[in-house]
Amino acid sequence: MDYGHTLEFGAFITPSAARPEAPVVLSQAAEAAGLDLVTFQDHPYQPAFLDTWTLMSFVAARTRSIRIAPNVLNVPLRPPAVVARSAASLDLLSGGRFDLGLGAGGFWDAIEAMGGGRLTPGQAVTALAEAIDVIRELWDTSERRGAFTDGEYHRVHGAKRGPRPAHDIPIWIGAYKPRMLALTGRKGDGWLPSLGYMKPGDLGRGNDAIDESAVSVGRDPREIRRLLNVGQLAADPREFAERLAQLAIDDGISTFILAGDDPGLLQTFGEEVAPAVREFVARERIANGTPAASNRSAAALAARRDGIAYDDVPAGLAAIEPGDFGYADVRSTYMRGGSPGIVLQPTSPAQVAEAVAFAGRHPDAALSVRSGGHGISGRSTNDGGIVIDLRHLNAIEVLDTATRRVRIGPGARWTEVAAALGEHGWALSSGDYGGVGVGGLATAGGIGFLAREHGLTIDHLRAAEVVLADGSIVRTDADTRPDLFWAVRGAGANVGIVTAFEFEVDEVGQVGWAQLAFQVDDVAGFLEGYGRIVESAARDLTIFLLAGGPRPGQPQVVQLYGVVDSEDPDTIIARLQPFAELAPLVQQSVQLASYPQVMANADLGPQHGAGEPHSRSALIEHVTPAFAEAVSRMLSSGAVPFFQLRAVGGAVADVPEDATAYAHRSANFSVVALGSNPERLDAQWRTLAEHTAGMYLSFDSSERPERIGEAFPPATLARLRAIKAAYDPTCLFRDNFAVEPAAASESAA
């Protein structure tokens, strides 16, 4: 039976210790011959052999593309929890090039001599099954709780999960007897016997046993790859290929691993035999109408969500589904737990256009666009819908050093941007956390540590490449599609997906990086003082305020953190000194740092947010006594554990109010409040909202209809609606502060 798997070819190399470099050189020869994998037997009790783990690690470092696997690992002498860590580590270090073959044991006298326990054949099978459970449990990082398994021979009780491998490492099982074959069907990703140990008919009988066991637990037998260790079956390469092709067609073997240490034979196997086998099998599969094996298991296919045409995803466009190995690391964002139906990861503007077209064919599915996924509003994931994840569009390129013009992809993170620009002595104001993605911030506004001196991030935008709702890819700037360029700067999520930004950045050297903490008895008074000092300060100061609710029996602490754009210590101290007079300092750190050092505060790994974010946002011109008192009462309520004021003003207000879709230019401060209980948060926010005007999109998670009017003043909103009607009349982009398109009569007017 042909299971329809793609054909692969590998080498089975002796890990000889007599000439330690020999297996490494042979591995390189296998790679040069175009083989897919190189494997090594594992006999830790054999002093004539190199240690297999050490050898595999060394080979991984000395090769570039070939996959590496044990053939097979001696589980009785390899604790499975350690195997899980070792395998994941080697997979990460090699760029996803490690596969795992496991064996139940044998040679029990030698195993006992090395400190292992002797097991009966039945016990060995049970122990291997438990080992597989332990390994897979530790690889599963979708949950935060510790891993627990309770086997008779192998168990973990609260072990920390991870690291997560770079890819879904397949587990192949070396099996011959009925119980091992049944285990392969239940838990294995591949069957790995050696042809030399088998009698005529054993392959067919083994396949039947594996298939029956797989079906009994709801698996598709085609999920299990059939591998085979072989010797040189014929001296003539063509005859050798014909025999292997027959094994593929009749017995479903799809991975042939040649045992031998002759570099010439490895070259012939890779360059002559393997292509001929592929040719023979391809011809037979066409003639027989053999379907290709799915790359997803039955369990993964069952996890698909209703309403999404998964088979309609364009060829070449990477898609991660709910049942896929990588789904746990892309389903959620920094602030929100999500369960989208599919996550598309384009690698080019053309693929973004394909993803947009795919979304257009699913008008009833939610559509989220993600750059970094950090946004407090949480809108870059959803439940059951489509996510277009731009992480692979992350290039950072200098276009012109004279004008400091740079091109940045939406998937880049601001810590990466800061580091790249810092090499030239440049910087671009970009929020306060380096893990934020460029795309979301650079289309909403961008309130960062250089805002009062250099303006918002969008104020440095000179051009953008945008994929529109109809799939077209356009360039926009002040002269080309100026209406689109206006909308991108402050309401970009409404009009398309920006696939590249062109910025003109600033020269920024060493800065004063300040982190101050105060014991505050009079919160309202402190807030007023902070606002007064910021508004009167030189523009080289941009400093934010952070406060939480009072803690029982402990004094109220308020933190200030931000930047003084100066290398002069006296200037830095002079700018900060007025704050020191507001309340007693309980902690302080002021240092000279580069802007990249300031922004190097991020974990760029997967985000595993949970629940729903509850945040409110506003803008204010001044910290008035009434506003300060309202904030003090809100903090005292305990409903708001996170409250922030961000300094804006300065250069931000130099830009005319109607120059961009971000319109509230007269505001000196951005206000953010987060709470775990939305009802309590809303009740407290209402007492504050009467003192505010406007809103910053990125910091508000609410779905209130009136939020659109808060974010966009009437004239701005009217212009946005007309532009929406022109560029997205069907509201494809409707899940992130979407405005309604203007009616035809309104657009004409």
C-alpha cells in the first residue's frame, strides 16, 4: 500500500570513536549528495562508539541543511524528560533540523552494566509509551501550568514545560513485535525498522498492525510515515532504485535510509538512486491515482473551525490552523487570549494581497491584522476568524543616509528598529516598549519617549506601501494618493494593510534615561505638579507617569520614567530636579544610555495572553485640579491597577490639526487606565471622562459606538468616511475602530 508521503532519503552512519572526525565528514558528504537526513545508532554502553547526542550536536554545527536523528535512541538509558529538553534544544540550535527516533531497549546486560534497569519486553513497551507521553507533554507550551504524567516507569510532577522545539519534531519508533507495532499506531509519527531484520511479508504485516492500531484511536494511518534502514540492494544504481520504488509502491515506504560508511556510495545514493526512485514512484502514483498524504493529522483536521475554506488557502501562503503544532504561539497576543480559525503568515506584499483576497471570500469571518501583537486594545486576534500575521515582513533598510530615509516592514519590532538605526546615530520615536510591532503603532500615531521633541511616529512617515481591500498594492505619499496617505497616519487600520513604511528619522545620541519612584501622600497634588512641570519643560524632556491602586498598609507609590535628549549630565539633572520637589523619592535611576538601550526592554518570544483586555483611553490638554481629583478617587477605588499619563505636546502640536487622521494635536497628555473588571472600570472611567477630550486608538479596548466619535473629531470623521468609501466600501477592514463608509451622496458632497 502506498500512503502517498513525499519520498525522502537518508544515511545511517556508524558513530565510530576510532576516527572521531569520520562520521562528521560522512554527514557532510551526505548533505553534499542532497540527502534529506543523517542518522546514528545509539548504544551508550558501547565504548567503540561516540556518544550519539554529542555527535548529533557536533554534526548539526558542521552542516547547514540536512536533518539529524538517532536511529534509534536507547530510552532505558535516556531519561525522557532530559530527552525532551535535549531534543528541543538541538532542534532550536539547528534551525528545526532534528527528528527523534526511539527504541524500547534490548541488550539488557549492557544496559544494566550502565546503571539502567532490566525490563521484560512488555515492560519495555509500556515504559516507551510513557516516555513518549513525557516528551510530548514537556514540548507542549500551550499551557502555563507544570507538566504532569503518572506512569509506572516514567513520570513528571510539575516539571516546567519547554523549551518549545523549532518545529513539530516527529517521533519514529523502531518496532518489530506486535505490541511495539501497536504502540507505533497509537503514538508514533513514523515506523523505523531495518530491512535486514525482516522476513518476507513482515513489512505488509507490520503495516497492517500499525494501521489497525491507528484506526482504533481515531488516527488516519497515513499520518504515520514508513521509514526503512536498507543496505545496498543492487550494485547498479538503476536496479537499486527500482527495488526501492517497489518497496514504496507495495509497502508504503517513503523514507529510505542507507546504512554504510562509503562516501562514494552516499554520493551515488543521493545523486543517482534517489532521483530515479522519485521518478518511478511519481509515474506509478499518477497511473494509480494515489492521493498525496495530508500534512495534518486527523485530530488537527477535526480542530478546524466552521466557515473557513481551509483548502482555499493560496499555494505557498503559510497557514497555521488550530490543530497545528505552532498554533499555541500565534493564537493569542500580549493582552488577549484568542482562538482564531486560521493564522496566515505572508512573506511578501503579494502574499498579503492573497491573504486579503482570502479574507474577502469569508465576509462573515472576523479579520484581524497583526504586526507585533502587543497592542493594549487586543484587536490583533479573534475567535474563529482570520488573522493576517505580518511578522515575516520585518526588513529594516536604509534608503538614503544623507536624508536619513529608512524603509521598515510592519512586522519589525521597535527594539530591532532602534538597534538598526542606532548604528547610524539615529532614532525614531516609538512608544515605550521594544516588543511592539511597527505596523500597529505607525498607523495609529506613536506616542514615545521622543514625542515632545520630535513628534509622533507618524509625523516622520514620508511614504507607505499599502495593500488595499481589493488586493491592489499601491504606493502613497504626499503627492501620490494623498487622501490615502492622510488616512494611513492615524487610521491606517481602516484603509488597508501597510506592508512597508518609509520614514525620515532623527539624529539622536546619548540620552538621559530616568526611572524615578515617589512616595505620594497627595495623589491629586502630585498629578497636578507633574502636568505643570511637563508643560513648562524644554522639549528635550519626555517623561511618563505610572500609578496603581493603593496597597493595604503600604504607602502610595507613583513612578515617572522617560528620556531627556541630552548627553550633558547637568542638563539632565536640571530637567528632572523639579519632579524631585513634588514628593519624597524612594527609588531612582538616572543614566546616560543610547536610545537602543532604552528600547531593549522586550521579550520577543511568543505571546500567551489570556482573557480579554479592559482598557480606556483619552487625551487631555492639561492636568486640571478636577481631573487630578477624579484620578485620585479612581485609584482609591481599587478598580484600576494600572494608570498612565504619557507626555505628548511639544512637537506633536506643531503639526496642523487636520494634517493627519490623528487629529487631537493640542493635547499635552495621553491617559490610559486598565482594569480586570470591565463594569468597575467603566463606572470609574465615567467620572474621569467628563474631564477629557479625544482618544488614542491603541490604548482603548472598548466596543462602545461612541468611541469612534471620541477618536475622530467630526471633520476628521467625515473625511475618513469618504476615504473609507473609496478604498474599502464593503468594510473588509472592520475589526479595529472601523468607521462606516460614507454614502454615495455624502462622498459626492
